Amino acid sequence: ALTAGIVGLPNVGKSTLFNAITQAGALSANYPFATIDPNVGIVEVPDPRLQKLTELVNPKKTVPTAFEFTDIAGIVKGASKGEGLGNQFLSHIRQVDAICHVVRAFEDENITHVSGQVDPISDIETINLELILADLETVSKRIDRVAKMARQKDKDAVAEYAVLEKIKEALENETPARAVEFSDDQQKIVKGLHLLTSKPILYAANVSEDEIGAEDNERVKQIREFAANENAEVIVVCAKIEAEIAELDGEEKQEFLEDLGIAESGLDQLIKATYNLLGLATYFTAGEQEVRAWTFKEGMTAPQCAGIIHTDFERGFIRAETVSYDDLVDAGTMGAAKDRGRVRLEGKDYLVKDGDVIHFRFNV
Ligand code: GDP
């Protein structure tokens, strides 16, 4: 399963946020991929369409889709020098598909800050620098290997060499690989390098209790400006309040949010943004037994999506009876959607779209 890693300097609110995630956490019984690692929290992806489909179909059970957050603890400063725990920190980041970087934007004199003062940009740069240095080492090693072949005019080596040089130059200017522009062909080469600074990133600005639902404070503004230059997104949360919200359910939660003057909890916003960051989308199955949301990666075909439910579905795939969520809701029932000619029979090359409601036909 895809996972997003939570990173941040000490005392920025990582554990508080991660505890909110596990508190709000999904029942692992529904999610067979769920690990029992205490550093992994499963979150359900909030999706109002699921509620609507449940009303239409009236199934016995409704199951949202979910993914994992991993709490990446460990020593940050000096990590790239490869000392013990620092090394572990980097290898954990290597394993995640996206990075959620928690940055302290709250003021609280009782909670010390590692560098003596709250300066979000300097905090961000401290972590980014370690990732940049680690990548610089990866790239330099690779250049040593490729340079010789490139001199012999090996076509692939020449192409890779050009990409490596471009990344190296960026890294030396403390620019992450994700901020460098590449052609589609070059992107493929970049992907193969598995760099830490090319992983998609999102900043979670942790503000104080009284700043939720208020205008951005100075630090949040700074973080937004920084992120914009990197094409990264920013979510504003108050980890402490998220921990409280996580203990509430349904109506209670809704009332609490209304009191705060916000439409959606920071955690829910974070989950959605991370989901998009991972390039994920949702399709639905809607039967009388179960209405369920399934996560797929954009660009996946109908048989591949069938395989997410069960490998037999992919192997024996015949076709996918597909209706878009909007068409189904418009029609009111599956039967009415069929009468209107809105239910398509899609074959093995069909690229599934976000919001498709699918019934897979397959041979066993
Ligand atoms: P970590 O070291 O990054 O995991 O940080 P923690 O989650 O342990 O938080 C460090 C301290 O900051 C704890 O005392 C938290 O209660 C406090 N803290 C975390 N988030 C907030 C917040 O949003 N507002 C305030 N006032 N304190 C917070």
C-alpha cells in the first residue's frame, strides 16, 4: 500500500498529530493491508460521495477507502552524515511515497524550540538540507559511474548524464530535485534515481488553538510563500485540536467544527491533500451487500483496478459495467441509469476515472 511519511523537527507537534491520526484511525479489519507497526496509522479517506451512494443503494455495509501515514522519528540534523539514527531517518524516508512535513507555526513559551526560536523557514531548510545532501551523494556516485559511458557516446548514458548534471547543479544551490523542470523522457530517468527530494511533499503548518479558522499568521504566510516556490501545498492544522476532534464522532464532531468556524477538520484536509499528492483517485463498487470506495492510481486500467479487489478479478476480467457517480446520482437508481444509456461496458484498455461506479464481470 502507498504510504505518506510524517517528518519534522522535535517539538513541532508530530506526535500529537500522529496520535490524532491513530485515534481517528480506521478499523484494521476492513483493511487487510494494515500493518501492526505502531509507527503506522491507517486513515479513512473522507468522501461525501460514499454517503450519497449509501443512501441510493441502501447496502448492509459501507466501507471507505484508506491509506497509511508513517511516523518517521529519528535524528534529523546531521542525518546525511550517515550516523546511526540519522541514517535510519533517511532510509525510512526512502520507503515512503510522499512526505508530510510538520512545521511549527504556534507560539508557546513553555515549549522549547530546538533552535531557540520559532522560525518556520529555517526549520524547513534544516530538514530539506539533510535530504539534499543525501541526494547529492546519490547523484555524485551515479555521475562517476555514468560519465565514462557517456564519453564513449553511449546514448542512454549521455541522456542520464545530462539529467544528473542538472540535478547536481540544483542540489548544490539547495534546490530540491522536484523543483527542477524536465521533459517527459527525462522524468523517467529522474524517477529511476529514487531521490529523496523528488518525492512529493506537503507542509502541515501547526498553529495554536486560537488561530484555527482565523487569518493566516505571519509564519503560515512565510510557509506558503516558501512552498509556492517548490510547487508544494500547505495545510493549516492545530495538532492539539485535531487530537480532541479525533475523539468525537458524527454529530459531535460536526458541532465542534461549527463552533470553531471551520467546514472540515485539519486532519481531513490533510488526508485529502495527501491522497491527491500521492496521485490517488477513488472508484466505487455499489452492491446490496456493500458500498465501497477503492483507491487506485491515476492511469490504471479496468483490469488493474479489478485486481485491487481480488487478483482473480484481474485474471478473469471480461468487462467493467461502468457509470459515473454524477450520472448515477442524476438517474437515481442503477436501473434508471441503464435505461438512460448511462451504463457503459468498458473493456480491458479502459482507463478508470475518479468517481466511476463499477461492476466487474469476470470468469472464475
Ligand atoms: P514532536 O516532538 O514533534 O512529536 O512534538 P509533540 O507532538 O510531542 O509536541 C511537542 C509539544 O508541543 C507538546 O507539549 C505538545 O502538547 C505541544 N503542541 C503540539 N501541538 C500544539 C499546538 O497546536 N498548540 C500548542 N499550544 N501546543 C502544541
